[in-house]
Amino acid sequence: MSEIDPLKAYTEACSALRHYSNASLTVRITSVIQGIALLIAWAYVLTRDNSQYAITIPIAGFLFTGLLYNFHKGYFKTTENFYESVAKMEEKFFEEDCRPFATYLQLYRKIYGNIWNIFLRINATFTLVGSLFFIAFIISLFRLIYYYQLDI
């Protein structure tokens, strides 16, 4: 049975950490791009006619944003688990002044330790895009009601 090389294990854990961190960033960027594209399409449809289909674009955007948020949440949770693992490795193999991930993990927990910072910083992309789709849905709903002259 071969012995595990601690430096190689640390390197692999750091590589996996970068992978999941990049995946989370990619999902955030995708959320912004899909939000802009769908909101432009919604504005175009809304200005061209009073079609009942205009209300479906914000609904689809909100659902797609929710799907991307769930991807992000999974990636972010995995990243957090890797931070914890790498921090444990650093405690075991490195001196106290040479533990960048352990230091980051402490700062991360301090900064993002409450619900507001999670909502307004970590998930800010999804909060913004989802809120814009919700506003677009409300506008579409009121335009649809006005168009068909329905009473609320």
C-alpha cells in the first residue's frame, strides 16, 4: 500500500476548490446574461403589443433563475466543504503564518455569518435578477388586466 503524499493531496484539494469556485462564478454570470436577454425580449414584446405571452417571459426567467440559483447553491456548498478540508490540511501540514485558506474561511464566516450578507452579497446576482423578473411579472399582469379590462 502506497503512502499518501500530503502536498499532492493539498494540491488536488486546492484544484477542486478552484473548479467549484469557477463553476459558481460561471452560473452567476449565466444568470446575469439570461436575465438581460429575457428582460430585453420581454420589453420588446411588451412594447409591440398587449400580448398575453408577455407574462410568460418573466415566469420563464424567474424559473430559470431559480434553477441557476440551485446550481450555484450546490457549487457554493461544495466549495465551502473544500475550504474546510483544505483548512484542516493546512493546520496539519503548514505553520500558522502560512494558511491562506484557513484564514479566508475564518474571514468568510465572520463576513457572511448572517442572513442579510448571504442574501445581499453571496446571492446578490440571483436576488437582483429574480427581483427584476418579479417586477416584470407584476407589470405584465397589470397591463394584461388593463388590456382585458378585468376587475381585480
